[in-house]
Amino acid sequence: MEAGVNFRNWADLLPDALGLIFSHLSLQETLTVVPRVCKSWNQAVLGPYCWQNINILDWSYRSNPDHIDHMLRLLVTRSGGALREITVSGILNDLTFSFLADHGRSLQTLQIPRCNISDAIVEQISTKLLAVTFMDLSYCRKISARALSAIGKSCKSLVGFRRNMHPIDIQERRPQAEEAVAIAATMPRLKHLEMAYNCVDTNNVVEIIERCKELEFLDVRGCWDVKLDQDWLDKRVVTITVLGPHVVDQFEGHSCSDYSDTDSFYDYASLDDGLWDDDDDDDDDEDRVGGRLELRFYQGFNENYTNGWV
């Protein structure tokens, strides 16, 4: 050992530094292994430093919905109101969404695909999400233009929005022209918009492009009724990259015009028991298959507004 060199104990690191390090571990390791190492690491995991950015998307795709609700409430409570990001799939109900909003006044990134929230709850709590700049409401079947309008009116800083639909849900799809109108009317500062497999037409998309003058990226893959004039796009002051509507896959060619409008929280033993049972489950039910497809198609949407289709 070199003379005169001072070595610091890992346990002496500041909690915010520990939180940054632990963010590179899996959710299971952070909750069940780290707290058992030493008291300072346990305190770091209990506090807000590890949970300002909650991204449990991968875990939620393969987990029981009841476990997702329990885990989300656990982590949000630990964040102590310092939340900056929530990324999770499959929120069960309006109560959970309301809980997130009540504890997320500083929230900037909200990604909650496949959630079961309603228009009514979005209208009720959207004013609590004023700081959100980036939102993902893909595959949320129960919301409509009402919810999107409420979000646009409340979230004035919104610059990234994702509202992709699943290509498999052909028979359950409904016309979404009103949603496009809501986006155009209430989200003028958008720079990045994804609306793949939406049931919209050329007029709807043109209105969005004309009203959202700062728009730089637009994903309309699978929107088969959309035909955009490239010469018209080239005349736009702000250069816009349009992806789609053509995409080569087995869902190609389904026009939307064919569809009708039809404090036990801190008990580490309990965290070990059951919450991780779904990790290697190869359940073939439709929702889980859909979840894997969604993750493949749309992962990677973040603050850099990069396209994540792979």
C-alpha cells in the first residue's frame, strides 16, 4: 500500500452520491441487497436520494398488476416529494394516478403506458402536473381527447408527447381525430410527438404541424390515412422529421377508415417475498405479449427526444 494515501470507507459517502451509484443497480438489488450491507446504505435507500428518478418499466412489464401498485406507492413515498421522473407500465386505476400526482409536484417526466386511468381523473389532477415537460400515454385505451385537452391546458411546458397505439389492437381502435385536434389546440410548444398507429387522417396531422410551429419530430407510422406533401414540409421554417406512415410489418395497410366508432413498506423480507416471482415467468397472456412488443417498438423516448423504434 502506498504510504500517505488516505482511503475512505464506502459507508462514508454522501447519500446523494450513494443514490447515484445505486441507480445503476437493478430494482431488486437496490431494495433487497443494498440495505443489508451497512446502516448508511440502508438509510440512503430509505431516503429520497435513490428515488428522484423512478424507472421501473422493465420490471412492471413482467410483474403482477397488484405488485406494480404496491411498488409504486413504496418508491414514491420514499422520494419525499422530490420526484423528477416516473416511468412505469400498467397503473391499475385512478387512485394510484391521483397518488402520483399528489406526490409529484416537481415531476418533469411522466411515462405511464398501458395505464387504466380515465378522462375524469386526468381532468381533475392535471393542474398538479404543471412542471411536466415530457409525457407518455401510449396504449391507454380509456382516455380520449378530453384528457389530452386537460393536459395541454395545464402542462404549458410540455415539449415531448407520446400517444402511440398498439398495432395489434385493430378491432378495438376508434377514430382519434378529436385527439389530434386537442393536441394541435393545446400543445403548441411540442418539439417531439409520437402518434404511431393512431386513427387520424391527413387533415388532422396537417393541423398539428401548422399549430405546433416548433415541432421537430413527428412519428406517424401506421397512420395509413395520412399522406403528407414533402414539398410543403420543406417550406416549413422549422425543419421537421416525419417518420411514416409507411412501415414494413404484418400490420401494414389497415386503414382506420375501415373501423367504426364503436410501515410494512420497510420490511425487506416482505420485499423478497412474491414481488420478484414474475421475473422469469413466460406467461403468454395477451397483455404480457403486447407489453413485450410495445417495449421493443417504442423504448428510448427521453429528454433528448431521440427516436426509440428498433
